[in-house]
Amino acid sequence: MTTTVPIPTPSAPGRPRGLSPQQQRRLLQTALAREGAFAAALAERQLAAPRRSVLRVLQLNLGRLCNMQCSHCHVDAGPDQAASQMAESVVQQCLEAIRRLRPQVVDLTGGAPELHGAFRRLVLEARRHGCQVIDRSNLTVLLLPALSDLPAFLADNQVEIVASLPAAEASGTDAQRGEGTWAASITALRQLNQLGYGQNDPDRVLTLMSNPAGMALQQLTACDTAAWRRRLAEQGVGFDRLIGLNNMPIARFLQQLDDQGQVGSYLEQLHQAFNPSALCGLMCRDTLSVAPDGRLYDCDFNQMLEVELGAPADGARDQVPLSIDTVTREQLEQRAIAWGNHCFGCTAGQGSSCAGATASS
Ligand code: SF4
Ligand code: SF4
């Protein structure tokens, strides 16, 4: 049955022109009236800039290969990104880092992380060391014939699935992700439900991750969650949690904004919606983002912009850049976080992180 469902292909909207990290940083810096606006926003409110705390989440970006090519993608992922996949030598370093760092959570992301040949090895090693494992899935990848046994593997290993689904209806979802995405996603969700996901089982957690269209800010309320539950129940689908993210002005979405001459307006909107209480839940405080080449970043967004980790706790510079090969928990604690204007995307309104809102609006 799954093979009859059309898998969305690269015909989806949002063909990237491919801004380099440097071009993106320049665009973001010049779009607001002054440079360093995020640090200034903290200073104006007499807020101390948050620092890194204890490492909790090790987020591994396995590469940008994806079966889809969504218009809002902040990593420029797509079917033509096979060369960006994490090399086996770095996979080995990540396996060793799981043993050494003992994070509470190992968060596998991409692209579509399931397409990496080491995906299952990483899951098994993380589970063996008692880590909670998150698979950031686009759902449609689970329908690929080559991965037909993957949903059962995920269920058997108590992997939490954080599934992207922009909207609770076909048009909003397909507009961002490509024609046929909604139908394929619903098929995948039904399969996951049959395996026990989305039924309030703590070992089979199914989280849906939504994002607004275009420049709108995410504003999920309890009523929205109830409406999602109703609409998906009509499709025979249940889920455990609904979270929402703001669209980050990075990569393909930044490109779109630039094409429309809207980079400044969007950043100004995020700036105006700055919510100090969103600072507490910023993911950069307890997450370490590992790039496919083993380099380390404060978050996935900084990774895409190639913004290096913030300075060590003593303010000195690292003798050599930290890497997943050798980094220790102690080297991370109390480090500064490398801010940029894109950080307003994480602190606008309800706040936004890989775990959803970081504050109430
Ligand atoms: S948003 Fe997710 S599913 Fe879409 S292209 Fe990017 S990585 Fe792939
Ligand atoms: S983009 Fe967000 S998660 Fe990354 S450093 Fe800025 S505030 Fe932190």
C-alpha cells in the first residue's frame, strides 16, 4: 500500500539559489538598522546574555540529503545533497562522543536523517547508553520502499518521532512542502499509529512540529492543539504533542525573503516581537550541534551560517577549534553563545526552538 502513495519529489517549491553562509550573514547583518542588534536588545533591557549550561542534548546533523525540498527549509536540504552526508570517520567520532559525553538526549537531524547509512547504528548506540533518541522526520521518507522496516525499528527502540507537518490541512502543507505531501504524511502517520505511536505511550512518543506560512509568527494555543486533534482524527490519525516553530531567516527561507525584498521587514517584525522570557528556553543553552564534518556549533542555525561556537568561560580563545572528536562537557559549560540577528527568530513571540515554544506570548 505504501508504494502506491506518491512521494513528494524535488518539484516542490523553493528551488534554492544557494546563498553562501557569508552572504547570509551579510544579509542578516545589514537588514537591521544596526549591527549586533540582538546583543543590543539584551543590553537595552539590562539582561545578561545567557551562557551555555550543562550539556543535555547532542544534536547530530547527518547531512543535507533529503527526499524533499521544502520552501522554508533552513538547511537547504534536497535530493541533490548526497555529497553533504556525514563521513564514516565522523560517525565513529559521534559514536564515541555519545559514550564520552553521555547526553540525556541524542537528537538526529538532517536533511532526512533516516537516509544516512549510520542512522540505525547511532540509534542503537545511544539507546545502549540510556539516551533518549529523537528522530526529526519529514514523515514522507518513512514511505520509501527501501525504509519499509524503519518505522518498526523506531518503535522497537523507543525513538521519539518529531514529525514536520506545517499545517493541519492539505493546502497549507502542500504549499510549503510540495504536492502530495499531506496525503503521504497522513499515510505515514497512520502507520506510526498502528505501531503504537501517538497513543500516550511514553515509549512511542509522536510529536508534530508545525510552522506558520511565510512571515507569520507561530502562535499555538491550546485551542489550536484541540483543532489539530479534531482535524487529524478525521483522517484517522492521533498524536501526542503539537509544537510550533517560527520560520528562521536562514538558507532557503532567507533566499525567499531576499527575492521578495522582505528580509528587513521580517527581521524588524521579529525584533519588535522580542520576548525576554523566551531566553530561558533557548536550545543553545543546553544543546550541542554537530555538523556533518564534525565541527561544533551552538545550534543548527549557527551551523548553517557557519557562526563558530561562542568563547570559552574565561573569555580566552580556543587554541584549536573544539570538535566532536575530543570535546568534553567541561569545555562547554559557561561558554558564551554566539549571537546574531537571526537569534530574533528564536525569541520572537512565544519563542522558538527544536522543542517548540520557549515561553508564553
Ligand atoms: S524542511 Fe525538512 S523535509 Fe523539507 S527539505 Fe528541509 S530537511 Fe527536507
Ligand atoms: S539562533 Fe537561536 S538557538 Fe541559535 S544561538 Fe541564536 S538564539 Fe540560540
